[in-house]
Amino acid sequence: MPITKVTRNYQITIPKEIREDMDIEIGDKFGITTTDEGITLKKFDEVSIIDECAGCWKEVPKSVSSAKYVEKIRAESEKRMKRLGL
């Protein structure tokens, strides 16, 4: 396992073998999370974030306008809130 250290500016250097293996380039972005085992870095793929956000629209037929779809979601949300007493 490659080892790195935290600099005085709280930065780390990703070892060369990992950079090459993961195709990491200057300017790449990463998400960082903590787990029970430690810290996890995940290369931030801007396209996948867009795909994830757009994923909620996958089931909408092309014949339905986005405005109508949002109105439907809001109406369902209002009904749900009333049902829950909120």
C-alpha cells in the first residue's frame, strides 16, 4: 500500500502508481467521505453527476412537458404532506 503524508496546508500527494492506475490528471476533482475504515476518495465525474440528477426524468414520456411533470410532483407532495399531517 502506497503511503503519503499530510502537508502543513493539509494537502496530500497521490502516489504516482495510483495516479497512473486511476488515470488521474491535474485539475481532476474528488469527492471525499469518511467511513468506519477511514477516508474514501472518489474521482468526481461531472458527467455522472449530471446523469444522476437527470435520472429522475428517465421515466417521463417525451410527450409530457417538464413543467407539467413538476406540477404533478408538487401536487403529489402536497397530498403526501397533508396525509402525514405536516
